[in-house]
Amino acid sequence: MRIANVVVVFFSLSVVVPIRADLQVNWLATLGFFAEDAADPNNPSVPGDYIRDGSQPGAGGVIARLLWSQDNSFGTITSGGTGTTEPDDIVLNTHLGAFSPFADYSAGTTVYTNVAFGETLQNGYLTAVINQDSAFDVGDYYNQGPIVSALPYNFTGGEPPVQYDHNTGDDAFFGGQLDSQVVPEPSAGGLFLVAIGGTLLRRKRRKGWRH
């Protein structure tokens, strides 16, 4: 009688748990910001030229925003400060607590999730802006901080927070100057005219090629 050898194979069943990959940013500005009309940008008046000094429009409060983009290029801030001239730029956070009179600030540490923003945030770039007051009206002056890769801020659950200092690269004593201006939001009509202009130009070129 032949005895069949029964081989029992045990399979190890493993549950695949997705690895969390978000951003964790300790966002602050350590030096502060002075106005665009400082008589000497290399030696601004302290504190009179600083944007939260009592003589400045932002004495009652200024607004800072942390921005994210897919690439390392950010558009100009548009009216209201909720976006830029580049459609892929996203506002991650807003901070209203800049200190007087220099407008240095500490927004604290926040985790920004890929799910909340619908983007793979760690593959993009970060920057920050601060406006001369709390309005972001057309013509207002603002300062933009350094553009950095978001990858060092990648957060899977246990990493210590990484600092983003809005004043990085500014003068080590005076801080940064407001040197950019808020522009109007692109109008639907303007975009429509641009599209028509591009179409007519392509038609003209094709017509020229036929001769």
C-alpha cells in the first residue's frame, strides 16, 4: 500500500498598511519685515520702517500665508491673497499673529495632509508671504520668503518638526523688505480674450504656411 505524503504549506498572510506621507512644518519668521518705502533699504529706520510700527498701515495687524506649489515657481499674489497668478499654487495656512513692531512671527507646527489638499505635498515646494496689512488689496506690498523643496518636511508619523524660516536669506540684522505688489485676479473675460488671441495667431500662422 502506497502512503501518500501530504505536504502542508502554511502561508503567512500579511496586511499591507499604507505608509503615511504628509508634511509637518514649523513655520516662523525670526527677524521681521520693513516697508517698501524705507529711505535706505540697507539701513531701515528701527522701528519706524517696520510694518507693525504704529506709523505703518499694518500697525493694526498683518497677514502671512504659507504656500505650496507643484514646481519651484510661484505666481504673484492676487487680490484677496487667496491665490496667485499660477493656478497650481495652494494656500496651506494663514497666520495673523505677527508681533509688533517688526512683524516677526511664530505660526507653530502644523501637519498638512495629502488627503486634505488632494496633492502629493512632499513632491512640491514651499514659500511664505507677508502683506503690509491684513487685506491683500491690489497694489499692496508684500514680501515672499525663500522657495524650498517640501521633501525635508515629509512626515510619516514620528519625525521631529522641521523649521521653515520666512526670513532665511534676508539681512541677518534688518530682516526682509516688502518688495512685491499684489495684482488683480485674472478675469474670465481676460482669459477668454487670451484664448481667442492664441487661436487667431495659430490660424494666421497656418495660413502663412500655405503660401
